[in-house]
Amino acid sequence: MDEIGRFSLFSGWNLCSHCKSPPVVHEVEGVNDQEKHLANKLPSCSKCHSAAYHSVECQQAHWAGGHKQDCKKLQKAIKPLEELMGWFHCDNDYTSWLSMDMIAEFYADKNNELWQRGVKEWNYQNYLEAMRIFQSYLLPYKRAWCAKPDTVAHGKQSFYIKEVIGTANEALFCMSALKLAKRLLFCSYCEMDGEQVESARQRLVQCLSLLVTIRQLHGSPNDKVKITMDDAWMELALSMEEVPSDRVIARHVAKMAVTTHSCNWTNPLQRPGFVAKVTLDAIPFIPRDKHPNWCKHIESNWEHILKEYQTLAMNDSRWHDVGSGVRGTGHDDHMVVTGRRWTEYVLFGSGSIENDAPITKKLIREHLPDAVSLAEMGGGEVIFSRLEGDTHINSHCGPTNIRWTAHLGLIVPRSRSDCRIRVADQWYNWEAGKVLLFDDSFEHEVVNDTPEDRIVLLIRLWHPQLEGKNRLEAMMKAIAKKEENVVKRYHPAM
Ligand SMILES: [Zn+2]
Ligand SMILES: [Zn+2]
């Protein structure tokens, strides 16, 4: 029963929402780094649980500076999660929000014809009509969820889960719940794409409540349950990341997903769509004293690289907006930019051409064959990256943990506080001629509030622990996963 544990919201806030600085670290003897981190975390806003502060002064200033409005929006977005928690915290004797009658009815396929009619409309590409049918099919379940019993009023609508364990009803429940969960998930995809975000999130929460219950009944996870659960958490987290004011809530979602051993996530701050099976060290930012040797070779030649950038900078036709589809990966990247433009020039990877930047390319080929091979396989690229002044790259996670990212600073605005990058819970600065090395599957964001451009040579390379045949295997799986996700979105659950 304890396999999953109880849901709680993310609480490890480590940067003040007002002054953006970390907590004052109190040294405590005999505790490890993780314990120290927890001991020093910041207290969060008791209403939205998503802003954190050093002091009452920081909180008051943040409240007056706009959190008053944001807090309301955050509370609204977080409500589904609180409902899931509330339902799940009903104690050991927890109840199902579905009545046994509904499950029996569902199992007997009483209303199946309606769902199948929706599938038919979908296959005729009448998507709106299909969604309308799916929604009306799911209406009784939505009502049951909204009327879900508190611990006192239990009895009429629902049953104690423990009452079905080991009975014929248990199998009935599990089979029906999984099927229903899949339909809820599919309907939420439709609604998400149709911008009915609130309803979609609500359905994902219902879907998750069913799956968690199945997992509680069966100690060992069933593959189909796990896959559906991963998909639902992922969709919920992504829906939070897409809405700027809800972005921090993705951490709460990820915290819950981690509790249910989903998505292969272990840290709410690291939420890639694909996590390699091989265990890879999860290090958000690699400090200079741990840099591999190639960094030195690249750094000592940085002025040649800068010169080649300056030549190519003139050639407007070869610069493209990030995410404009010119290169093979990163098609959603444009969604995270606000302000002016984020553009790139591809050196290795799809969209690159021969005979440009000879010195830079020779350096990369010689010292970083790992980056070239990753680019050739379509898993990343080497580019000149230009972030214009007054532009932000909003907080997001990269698609996979199988690669690292390096930035060689080429032209860097002087203001350290107005031009910087956050990886996980710390801010860093570029320096001309110096490499920053990090794992972009961790939450990261970039701000350039200066009037000047920030130019770096961006290099993706294999995670250093991924070697030999593991590379190809991880890459094939990452690609397959991505394709599966697209297929799932367009094929209704049966
Ligand atoms: Zn502060
Ligand atoms: Zn708040």
C-alpha cells in the first residue's frame, strides 16, 4: 500500500521570488549536501505554494510588485492538483470516486457506442464533433468526480478500495479503470489542442487518480498502467509550462510524478520527455574544475572562433529563428522566447553547409568528435547562438538527459545581473572566452535585459557516461518515444 506514498506539493524552493538570491546557508555539522539543501530551503507563499521568500520584506515587496495578481492565477491552476491530493489523503481507507455500479456499467460497455461514434467522427477528421462526443460520453464520470465523497459522506457514490481487494470486483475495477483512464487521457489531448486547458487538466487528474488506485491495488506496476500514467503526468507538466503564469507549477506536478515513480524522473527540476535507461549522473551544472580537457582547447582558440562568427554574422540569409524548423531538433524552442529574437547559425547538424568557419569546425572535429557524432545522428547540433537584447528564454526543460550542452562565450554584455542563465536553482554568467557546461534536461532559463546581443558557440555533446552502443540505443529510443507521442495524440483510445 505504501508503494506510492502520499502526494504533496513541491517545497524545495531555493531562490527567493523577489530578490532571486539563494537562502542564507547555515552550516550544520554532520549533514550531507542534500540534507543541507533541505535545511536551508526558503519558506513558500501559503496560498499558491509557488513563490518563496527570504523574509517578510521580500514577500511584501513581491506581493506589491505583481504577485497579488499572479497568486490568484497560480491558485486556480494548482486547484486540480490539490483535488488529487485531497482525494488521495482520505486516509488508508480511501475511497474510489466511482461507484461500483458505474464500474459495472462501464465494464458491460453500456455506453460504448457513443465513444465509438466519437472515434468514427475523429477518423472522418471531424475533430470538433468528435471532441464534443467524447466530452458528452465522459460527462457522468466528470459528475462523479465533482461529487466525489469526502471521508464522511462516503457510502452512496463510492466504495472503500480495501473492500474490493482480492474479490472479483478488484479485477473488474482495474480493467475498467485503465480503459477509462485512457479515454480520459485522449479527451484531454483533444481539449488541450482545442485550448480548453482547464477541462483538460481536470481530466488528467481524474485519469491519474484511477491509475494510482490501480497501482495501489497491485504492488507491481503493470506496463500499460505505467505508460498511461507517464503520459498523463507529462501532459499535465507540459500544460503548466506552456502558460507563463503557471510555469512554476510544473515543479509541483513533477514532484507528484516522482512520488509515483513516473516518467523516470527523480528530481522535479529535471523533467525531460525522454530519460535514458542507463543510469547517467544528473549534474545540472559542471563546475570549471571538473571540465573535460576539450574545454581548454576550445577556450584557448576562442578569438579565432569569434572572428569566424563575425564573418558569418553578416550573412543574414543563413541566420534563422531558433525553432523555425530549419534544423532537425528543437521545433518547440520558439515557444519559450519572449521579447526580441533568438537566432542561430548551424555549423554541425541539419541545415549546415560545407566550407564555412573552417577553424571552428576543425577544432570541433579534432577535440569534440562527440559533438559531431551527436549532430550527425540528429540528436543535437553545433551552432552560433545569438540572443538579442531585451529577450528572455523562459524556463523549460530540454528533451532528454542523453546529452550535455556547452556555451562558449563570444560576445557577452557586461552587466552580470541583466544577462545571465539559470540552470536548476542557480544563476550563472557567461564570460567571453570561457565555457559554461550544463545539462539542459534540467529546468533552465536565460535573461538578457541589456540592449546588447549575447553571442555564444553552442555545442551539444553526448553525456560522458553514454558510450559505444548505448549511444545509438538511447538515441533510437528517444526518437521512437517522440514518434509514439505524436501517434498517440492522433489515434483515439479504443
Ligand atoms: Zn529575498
Ligand atoms: Zn502566492
